[in-house]
Amino acid sequence: MARVLVVQNHAGGGPGRFGAWLAAEGLSLDVVHAYAGAPLPRRTGHAGVVVLGGGFLPDDERAPWLAPTRALVADAVERGTAVFGICLGGQLLARVAGGTVRGDHGEPEYGSTPLSLRAEAGDDPLFRRLPSRVTAVEHHKDAVTALPPGAAWLMESERCPYQAFRVGGRAWGVQFHPEAGADRVRGWDAGRMRARGLDPAELTRRAERDEPAAEAVWHEVARRFAAVVAS
């Protein structure tokens, strides 16, 4: 059974349905609660690495576990280990591969967000033949501002161009949250959303409306990533 190392970067940010989909494909997940001080190896013997989101920049000194996470991801990319980075995890992949990430950049994105597939995704192992327009849950104000040299640019949104990319042949980063559905949006703090000028009820309604189509797409992406890991 192929094993995947999952790096969790805050208490409320587990692998969710993405992890469940990987497990359903026969992968075994080892979740490391890095935010709580669980140690990370510099080099993993796992067949895949998934790095989850969190409220930090990739080199934020307030999160000392991110330094070993960067080293782990850099080593995985160099050795051709399958990598999937989500939100902070995607930004971290961009950073270690030579891209740039900026805090508080552009307009924030919250809730179910329309994404567009780019032509470069046509031959990508995970994103090929996906719908040209799909939605995913977003919750970010930081963003990748330049992709690593040679990276394949796979998806974009109106407010944030670099929504999905691939480094080399087996490492992917996404800005959105394929592991999160409408239930995550319902659980957001309503007062904080209103303070940002957002309507919590409308965010939930839109996420619930979009979930059936979006869930099918991200389930397929998880299935394809599992196949890459197993190979």
C-alpha cells in the first residue's frame, strides 16, 4: 500500500474529503500535525506528500515548522516524489521551486469561486479534460505572484491568476481548497465575514449551489493524484 505524508498547518485544516478520496483509492495517509510540534523528516520515504493550508506565508517565522516543510518539499520535488500543495501548501511549493509569494496581495477571495482551465492543462495528468469552468472554495489574501521557472500554469480566476500549476512532472500547487465543501463555509465565523463586507448566508448558499458539480471535479483530481502516487 502506497503511503502519503500529509502536513497539517493548523488545527482546523485537516485533509478533509481530499484525504478520504485518496484513502478510497488505496493510499495510506500519515497526517503530521506540524503546527502542534510534531517533527517532520527532511526526506520522506513516502510515495507522496500533501501540504495543507494555514494562515501563514511560506517563510513566516511565526511558524517554525515551515522551514523543515520547505526542505521536505524541495527534496520531494528533486527526487520526483508526487506532491500536492493546497493554499499555503501551493504557495510553499511555488516558493521552494523559485517562484514568488506576497502577503495581502490583490483582492482576497472567500467562498465558492469560479475558476477557468487554461490551455496548458490539456496534457496535464491531473487537470486534463476537466470542465473549462468549475468552482472551488477559497479563503486567502496572500497569493503566488510569479510562477517558478518552467512551471505549467493550469488554472486561473478573475482575481488571482495563479490558481493551479505544476512543477516538473509530479508536483502540483493550488490556491483553492479541493478538500473543503459547503460544510467548511458554513463553519466560518459569521462576525469575521461581515467585518470583511461579506454576507455569510450568501456565501453558504453559493457554496451549497456549486458543491455537486465542484465535488465531482475535485474527486476526479484526487483519483488522478492517487494514480500518480501509486505509479
